[in-house]
Amino acid sequence: MTQSEQTRGQTGGRVFGFPLRGFGLFTSLLLSFATAFFTFFVSTTLAIFALLAWNLFGHHAVSYAASYRYVGFPAFLLALAVALPFFFVLWIRAKLGK
């Protein structure tokens, strides 16, 4: 039996090759917070580089702390608000499917 034949009968999708089913509560929470932290770091990095360009080319003096406060933290909260219900539903589906 090949891998595709084994996964054909299973419910749930796949993202980047990882199955989106069968997560436990701890795994769901871990994935939710990992998603939020990754979003925080990526959005903060992009905001810092944008402020760097803004300060260099526009001769401004905007503090880089603004990138954490106004971009990174709200992006973290938004990603967490989306990821927690998503992974919680996956956990509930796994519990009900057993």
C-alpha cells in the first residue's frame, strides 16, 4: 500500500505535508502560540526595516519601539485570536472522531 492510498481514507487536510487532524490539547495550544510568535517576529522585522527606510530616506526620527507597539503586538494578538479557535476546533474534532 502506498502513502497516497493510506491517506486517501483519512479525513482532514494537510498543510505543508503535515496532517491537520489528531492534535492533542497541548499540541494545539503549542501550535497556536508558535503561530502567533512567528507572526510577531515576521511583522516586527518588516516594520523595523520599514522604519529604517522611513528614518533614513525621510530624515525622520521615529523610535523603533513603535514597530513592536503598533505592528508586532497587534499582529501577535490577531494571529492568536485566529489560531486558538482554529486549533481548538481541530482538537474538538479529534476528540469527537474517536
